[in-house]
Amino acid sequence: MNPPRTDPSWRTLYLIGAASAAAFVVMVLVPVVLLFAAPVPPTEGRALLEYIAEHPVVYLTQLVSFVGLAVPALLVFTGAAEALIAATNAVSWAGILTAAAILILSAVMHRAGSGKAVAILGMVTGLLGIVSETFRPYMGMSYMIYGLMLPAWFGLVGWRLWRITRVAPEGTEWES
């Protein structure tokens, strides 16, 4: 599955996100290595202060690494969120609204007892359509499932509508 093409104007944000991810990994690995290479700091007040006095560089490195993890993590999450927003803004909202309309119409059809099989197919098509249209850039070939269900539903609804015109209510005649 290929991700959608990226907009070159977002390059700086992507680079900041990548650098932040690397900083995050380093800031995780450094204190973990120090836990094995240096003595473990005590948790009690006086002993901890003595440990800090004896190993100031190790303690500050661990502290900065553990506390500092939040900064690159936030930048990575921001970069990822911006990339996702940029990708989903490219989605055709008309496709999502169409799928939602299919879902709503099919739910009404089901409740009215008007062709339960078509209604169930429509509800499944609508739900799958909302997901498929929302994540279309990432769907790859699996989008084809929705792409096949959509005309099937429209065809069945059209057939059903055509059949309705062929059956006249008692006491009336349809004009051909």
C-alpha cells in the first residue's frame, strides 16, 4: 500500500517530525543504557541527594532524557496529525456524504420493511463507504469492495423502484 503523495510545502514539518522521532529514540535509549552502566539512583530523599552529588552528569542526563521525552513526542504527534489532516482534507467529502446518505436511506428502507435484503446491503455499503471514502488514500485495492457494492446497491434500488412502478395499488392503473 502506497501512501498518498506528499505536498513539498510540508517538507519542513516532515523533517522536524523525523528529527523529533530520532531525538525521542535517543532520549529513550540513553537512560536505558545508563540504567545498566551506572548505579541505579535511590528513591529516598537523603540517599537520592547524595547520589546526585556523586553522579551529577548521570542523574541530569537521565532526568533530561526522561522528562524531555515529552517535547519530541509532542512534535512527532503534531507532525503526524498534520500529515493525516493534510491527507484527509484531500478526501472527497461528497463521497462521504453519499455513503452517509446511502446508510440513512437504507436504514429507513429497513425500518419501513421495504426490501430488507436491499436495505441491509445498503446499510453495509453505507458504513463501508464512509470508512472507504475517509481513508481512501490508504485503502489500496480494498477500496474496490466498496466500489463494487455501490453500483450493486444502486442497481438493486433502481430495480426495486422500477418494480414499484409496475405494481399498481388496488383500484388504480399506472400509465406506461
